Amino acid sequence: MTDTSVKVINRRAFIKAIGGAGAGFALYAYLPGGGTQAVAIIPGGTLEPQSVPKFRTPMLIPPVMPRAGTIMSPGGKPTDYYEISVRQFRQQILPVGMPATPVWGYGAVRAQSDRGLLLHNAPSLTIEAMHGRPVRVKWINELVDAAGRYLPHLLPVDPTLHWANPPGGVDGRDMRPEFAATPGPYTGPVPLVTHLHGAAEVGDESDGYAEAWYLPAATNIPAGYARAGTWYEFFAGKATAGYGAVWGPGFATFQYPNPDRASTKWYHDHALGMTRLNVYAGPAGFYLIRGGPDGDKAVLDSRSGAVAVLPGPAPKENDKFPSNKTYYEIPIAIQDRSFNVDGSLFYPDSRTFFDGIVRDYIPNGPFSPIWNPEFFGNMIMVNGNTWPRQTVEQRRYRLRFLNGCQSRFLILDFSQIPGVQVWAIGNEGGFLAAPVDLTASNGNRLLMALAERADLIVDFTNVPVGEHVLANVGPDEPFGGGTPGVDFEPADPATTGQVLQFRVVPPVRPDPSTPPQFLVLPAVAALPAEVRTRPLALIERADTGFDATGEEVEGPVEALLGTVTAGMAEERLWMDPVTENPAVGDTEVWAFYNTTGDAHPMHIHELAFEVVNREGLVLDAGGEVVQPIQLDGVVTPPEPWETGVKDTVIALPGQVTRVRAQFPRAGQFVWHCHIVEHEDNEMMRPYRIGPVQPGQPG
């Protein structure tokens, strides 16, 4: 803000002022005389969101990724094989007539069919997998120019975090460097490693471990740079021994066994301390598992007992592009972005952007000079375009939503579409225990945290022909729970409060799909009783800096995870020894005690879990969690759309959130907050299933 007559209120002070854990941070300012005023405009790049035309671009329905072939895994099991790279290119994200945007995206580099689509895009093409049939992917870091020289990052990289740190060399990689003076952004070759979010029972070598990154096979990697992360060579050896894959410069080959229930997953980068930037630049895509005992054919029609008919078809491998088919099952990735007038992505290059703190930065102070505690783009992007439109008939559709934003919780609001009816039938782990009528029970709204997925039946049968907007009434700020318009201001209704436009037209033919109230979803198998409960802490560390006028400003330094011991939250850093070490096959309850002012979407790699319940924590008069931590005895069950199995759960402030999980396969994995700015600055921890592996990095 440029008006020196106002003073920006810092987050923790504001949280205390409005009662603490029940509310999140809002963009407010002090006025002369002690009042407050909401700051309506979300800051961003030089391109104002109001200048971007809405609903001009047809929404892209992501095509299916072509396979490079079929191979045999050890034991003679047929395996779908892909060769997929990340490249830099220009994409028309903004409407036609505005500049294209340099982005990164995944794409196949080889296809077994001459009709296979060799297209790099952001978001990327959908990988279609079958339950129980392995998928092997050669993931290639191809961030090089035409001459083979490395491409620097599109966005400002803060080298003061605990990050991949290639310039640290083999001895200094995957560490938080030390500096004699505050550094500028890192401009060297970019580390990547892909994580299949939600993959179950995958080997740790194929999980996308944050310290298993690798640089492109560029011709000009500076001397002394580490070309791969600490765990890369160890995992390369496991891949060769386990399924015969050989890794090499600029690539790694992962294998996914796909024992999971039919479900909606997604893949994205997971490099240490750089996930927020790498994903923001574009590389992410859907990964759908179909079939098996919990697949579509296990859904019955209660009227007849026969197999139900779900809306379809969905895109298939080797469909024409642009397609000549009409799809009634559509994956929809919602992300927030900001842009500059030249079409380039905007992401802050200074901590000043968040709360005005200009000093003291590392090494003389506690604040990283570029990292921002959260980031909220001022435009909504759906399947790679700002505010697109989608033509739908007056019939039922199956829409698979993903919240792929940076820090933004979404509350999808269908209530502004007259006559629409919305049912939730699935989440991250597949089908729910029973369909949930969101129209009747939740006002046609659905809360989605970062990385959560929602499998919805949206019935447009009774929607009037015309143009209708799917809204978002989540906040333009960190989410702390509560009701839009009561506990927080909803998103700007002119910009981030709009997601996409549905253009409703009459039906082309009768709708054969089963009305969702008659769907009988496959039963969800209960997990065994837990052998232990682990109390885990979500913590925020704050400190005091100074703004450009010399005024003191309190702000977050980092978000952390830890343990709760004798009622006290104890911080743990990424580099600290593993504290969570279940035995193979054990079932445990992990209890996330949230001592911060924000909600956090907690994700555990390698498995799916059950949401058990939530319980309040006793707060002091200032709204802070009392320590030793005490429970207030108010226990709430999971929300209806949280039934079934999940891989990401909302841990609300001032509560303990409990999940039950079984740990199926030995190895080294991670758990973390999926607000990617938090994840990149210490809100991620390694955990190990089973014993230490011979030869693993220390």
C-alpha cells in the first residue's frame, strides 16, 4: 500500500483481534482513528484482472497421454510404458488477442500409435491407468533451449530456504546455504522430480522424494554443481534391482503398481524447496485409475440392482484433437495465477509483497528475502485458460474437480445456477460411502482445500438455457474455517469469485445416466484398529521485521511440523531425524494438532486414509492454543464428502484432526502441508515405514 496514513495490520495481530482460531487472515488496514478498512484489490502483476475478458475461450478438456508402448515387468506382468518430458513453451492462457505466456508442461515424447498426441501443455495430458496394471514412466527434465543449454527458472527462486541447492555441490545439496550477504534469486539449471499425488503402495524410489531431484542433461551445467539430489543414486539402484529400469542424466524412471481404488489422482513436481515455483510454472496433470472391484462397474442402480450408468464418455487415448466427440465426464483443474501485461506469469520477487517487511533479511535477520508465506493469484485459471466457458446440455455431467491453487481454499458455489442439482460421489480415494446431495444439504456449495479432488454429478436438466457462472466464495486470503460473508469476506465477485461459465443448451439426445439418488456406491472397506496414535503438531514461527518507513511489522518466518510431547508442541525441521516410523502393515491414527491461525491441507504420501474426527483445542483469551495442549471435548465427525478414503485432509485451526492409515510398504516418504509456500519452507517432514534401508543416505 502506498498511503502512508494507514498501517497494514500483520496476520497474527489480526487473528488475535478477531478471535483467533475461528478465522483466517484478511487483507485489512488500520485507518486514522483506529478503524479498519478491507483492501479489496488482490495485488498481482502489471496486468489488471479487470482488463482480461471473461468466458471467451472454450474450456480445454485435457486429452489422454499416449503410451510409448507395453512392456513386461518382472514376473511377466504387462505394464503401460510412457516417456514424458517437461519443456518450456508459450501457451495461450489469456484470451486470444492477448499475449501468450511462457510456461512449462509435461508431454509425451514418444507414442506407439501414429495417432498419439505429442503435445506439451499446462495442465498436461491425462494418464489413464487400470486398477492392478502397472504404469512405468520415464520422467525427463527437458528444460533446455534448442542448443541444449539449461533454461533458468521463469520465476524468482529464493536460495535461502532449505532447498535442492545445486550450486552447493554434492556436499552442500539439499541444505539451507549460509550467506555473507543477502543473495539475489538463483538463476541456474532447474531441479525437477515428479510425484504422483495419491499413489498407493508405490516404491519410495518412484514416489518423487524431494531429495531425489535431477537437473536437465544440459551442455553448460556449471562446474561443481550437484546434478542430482542426495537420494537419486540410491533410488536409481532400487529401480534397477526392482524393475530393471536404468536412470541417467536428466531423467528417472518410476513405476506405479496401481492397486488403488478407482480414483482421481494428479501428478506434479516435488523438488525440495521449489515445489511452489515449479508447479506454478505449469507442470501438472490428471492421473485416473479405472476398473477394479471399486470401479464404475461396481456402482449399482438401486431401482433394478443392475450396473448403474454414470455420465460419459470421457476422453480416450488417440482421440482426435481437437476432439470430434462430446464428453460428459470432464476433469477440471482450478488454479489461481497473476500475469504481467506481456503475458508472463507474475510471482513475487520480494518478501515485501506479502507484508511490507524490507528488513532484516537473511543473513542478518530471520526473513527469507523472496519467499512469501502465502500467495493468492488475482485471476482464476481453469484447465490452462483464464475464465473459460464450457457448453453443457440440459442433462447430467460427471465433473472431476481438482483444487490446484497455490494457497487458496475454494468454496465452489453452484447456487447462482438456477435449477442445478449437485451430488458428490467421490473424493481423492474413489467413491464415497454413499452419494451426498450437496444441493439439499450444503446449499450447492463445496469446500475444497489445496490438492483435494471432488467427483461430482452435476445435473443441468432443469437449468434454463443460457449462460450461468460457477462461483467461488472462498476467501482471497488464508482460510481459517467458518462461513462466507460471516467469518470472512468471499472472493472478489468480479474476479476470483468467478470460476467458469456454463453455456447451457438443449439436450442433443436423451440422458441414459442413472439419477444420482439411485446410485449404490461400492462399500468402503474399514481399516484395522490402530496400534498407536501419533500426536503431531502444526506450528508457525513468526518474528518482527521492519517496513520501508522503519515501522515494526510482525510476520511469519516459516511454517513447521513437529510432535506433541507431554502436551507441548515441539518443532522439527526437514533435516531433523525421522520421528514417524510405523512398522510395515501397521495401522495408526495420526492426530494433527493445529496451533496456527490457518487451516492446513495435510497430505501423507504412499497411502490413503480415513478421516476419523475433529476435536476442539482449548484457547486462551487471545485466541492462541493453550499449552500444554488441552482438548475441549467438542468432537465432530467427518463431513459427508470426507467419507471413504482420502489422501489430503483439512486441519482447521484450533482443532486436532485425526486420520487412520495403514502403512503398506517399507521405504522413505514424506508428509506435509499442501499450501505449497508452506511446504517449501519447512512444513514438510520425512517419515519412514519399516527399518532403515541398507546403504540409504544418512
